[in-house]
Amino acid sequence: MRADRVLTASWKLTAGRWITSLICAALLLASLCRTACAAENLLDTSHAEEGYITVLGSLSPLARAEVTSPDGQVTPYPLPLGRDAVLPLCGGQGAYRVTVFEETPILQFAAVASRTFSRVSADELAPFLIPSLYVNYSKDSECAKKAQELFISAGEDRASFIDAVYDYIISNITYDEDFASEVPSDYLPDPDKTLLSGRGICLDYASLMAAMLRSCGVPARLITGNFGAYYHAWVSAAEDIPADRTVRSAVWKIFDPTLGASNSAAEVTRRIKRGTDYIAKHVM
């Protein structure tokens, strides 16, 4: 009797596992079918030659995207609920892949849309001259208006204007220690909010500076990575735009407005020139 009971229990356990496996397989198949269909509705890659793509439509909370560049670099992006997200293509020409993930009841995250496409435009600087998810502004933004004032005051000289933007930010924005201790993983900076509140974390400093520069036609890269033992954000601005419009031919200069806001100019220059403190991971 005991053996029969053991065999019966074992059979039930095995059957249960098979049923669970079949359910998971069916869910996976459904997810794959949904992915193929959703790519048409969620992903707009028609502007790839202009240096960006757009994730369209309303998504679930905590949705995210990953953009894989031609060199294999994967850049993650949290996706805002209920509005479009412009994602820059910062890896130059070549084949890209974008994948959108949403939280599901069965799996923590599942791919709901994916597409491979190519960027063939010769203008490598294009992604660093447009509004995007992390550098979000418009011509009517307060940060763009302030940038225009500084641009005119600088005599429309690119190098002088870059310095003026940097000096303005480090003089008017204070590091927000309280918010820095509780930043959510899906946090997205708002340049206008930073400008008007006068407070922010490193990502806010970098986003505001990049937005102000781009709004006046100066290519600016928002870079995130390690600054010593800390995760950090800073800006690389093009002081000279080459005729061939390539990233490698442009004259780039690092600016760290977060560091500049609380340190002497000599200390900032020393840290930047040393170079080893800044380890870039993502360019946006």
C-alpha cells in the first residue's frame, strides 16, 4: 500500500511538472508571437539615419529598452509610462538592435518587441544634437531659452559659449544630497526642473548642460560610468565640428559640472587631466 501511494504521488508530481512545462512553453510561444507583432506597433526606426529611434505608445510601469550598438555595447533605458521615448544611436554607422522589455506576472521581465536595423547616415554627430530620453528639451524649454541668452552673450563663439554654460550651471545648481540617497532605478532627468529648482544630482547636472549645448547647435555627449568608486555622469562637448562630421575627428572636451559645483577650478582640472578617474560605460 505504501509503495502504491509513493508511486501515485510520484506520478502526480511528474504530471504536474509536465503541465507546468507545457504552460510555460505556451506562454513563451505567445510571448514570441506578441513580440513579432508588437515590434510593428512599439518601435519606430524610420529616423535611424538621423541618429535616433522612438519607442511609441503607452507601456507598463518599469518597462525598459536596450539598444545594442554595432560594437556590441548595450545601453539600457527606462521607458516613461504613457509617452514616447526617443533613444539616440550613439555607436556610429552599422547594425543596431533594440529590444523592449515589460514586467510580466510569470517572468520578472519579458521581451515584448525587438528589431534589428541599420544606421547608414554619414553624420555621426547627429545623435548629440537632438533632444532624447536623457537629454529632454524643446525649443520652448526654459533651459533652451537660457542657453540662447548665454550664446548671444558669448558672441556666438562655440568655445566661449560652452564655458559660459558650464560656469552658469556650477554657479546656480546645488547638489541634492537628500535625493541622491534615494534615487529610483528608473529615474529620468528633467533639465527644466533642474534649472528652475536649482537642485539636482550628477545626472541632472549632465543632462542640463547637454540640453543647453545641443539647443544651440553644439554636439554634446551625456556620459555615465565610474568616477573612482562612484557611478557618475558627466558631459563631453565638441569644441570643434569637423567637416567629415565624425566623432573621432571632433575636438571633444570633458566637463564635470557636478564636480565643478563643489570644488575649485584647479581641482577639477587636475582630476579631468589625470583621466584615470573617468571610466565611461554608456554614451547617450
